[in-house]
Amino acid sequence: MKFFVDTAEIDQIKELNDLGMVDGVTTNPSLIAKSGRDILEVTKEICGIVDGPVSAEVVALEADDMLAEGRKLAKIAPNIAVKVPLTWAGLKTCKTLSDEGTMVNVTLCFSANQALLAAKAGATFISPFIGRLDDLNMDGLELIEDIRTIYDNYGFETNILAASIRSANHMSECAKIGADVATAPPAVIKAMANHVLTDKGLDAFMADAKKAGIKIV
Ligand code: G3P
């Protein structure tokens, strides 16, 4: 499963990228706003740090305006994936941009039917939001399973990009289901390494090494 980092914070992207944990980056208007940076400037900088797809989201709602924004974003760098919302205007824009050879990430997906429409519109990525469904006592991971089943049934090439990831457990569950990508905040990716028995075991090893005076260098 590929890891995308869900942030527009340059230092956090660089840190995880140096650890080899970044196959791509996703941003959205909220994350760009949080960074306090100009969207074109910060997106270009991110595209210079990572080799993989970098998702940048349009802020228009009408198809013609979305297309104009999408074409401008696509010019930033070859690894740009233009992010459009799952509306009919977004699907129309997705079809046009995909036909032009631009990677498209269709976002704000909350149902299997929406994911089916995005695949038929030629999306490179579909972003189902797990956490926001869980927030409403719905089962976000079940949506990933359903989309996986449907896409495999018909051989759709659209990549399932699990989004709105809230925990390390979401990451392993997405991997078990067979999501192509999971995009997570830096803190969630870091938390994947945590295990109390690893810490406890390491403490015991270190205590024994100290007691025995083990020296390597
Ligand atoms: O990319 C979508 C993601 O940023 C949304 O996450 O935690 O706001 O639901 P969240």
C-alpha cells in the first residue's frame, strides 16, 4: 500500500520523505489555509520535494471554472494530481482533464455509487473519507471494502486512496482490505511505529546490555 502524507506543512513532508515513508502528498483547501501559504507557491515547493503524485484541489464549483483552475494547477509540475469534488461539475472536469492526460483525484467520496461514477469518469484516484463516516457512526472501512469489490469486479484502474484517516489502525485495516493508497496526517504515520511491547522489550534489552557492560563501538 502506498503512503501519501495529508498535509501542506513542508517540514513534516521533508521529515517523513527522508524516512522513505512518502509516496505522494495530498492537500485540500483547509490544509492549504492552515499552512498560511499561497496555494501555487507551496504546491510547487511540495512537488519539488516528493517524486510521487501531489494532489492540489480546485476551489471553484462550476465545471468551466474548475477546468480553468485544474489546467493551471496541472502546469505546476508533471506529478500534480488535480483534486475535484464528487459533484457532477467535478465529474465533468475529471473526464476532460483525464482525457487530456492529467492525473485526477476525485475527493469527498462517501458512497460506493459515487466511487463507481468517478471510475467511469476516468479518475486516477478516488478519495473515500473514512473518518468522517465513522464520525457519524457509519462504517468508513466498509466503504473501502465495497469500492474494492466493485472496482475488482469490473477491472476499474482507478486507485482507491483512503482518506480522512484518523488512526494507525485505519492504516493497517486499509492495507488488509487492499486499498491502493492511504493518505494520513504525519502524526498518524509516525504512530504506526508505536507498540508498548517494543518499548518494554527495548528497555529490558538496554538494561541487560548495561548490566553486562556490552560495548560495540
Ligand atoms: O484529505 C482529506 C482529509 O484531509 C480529511 O481529513 O480528518 O478532516 O476528515 P479529516
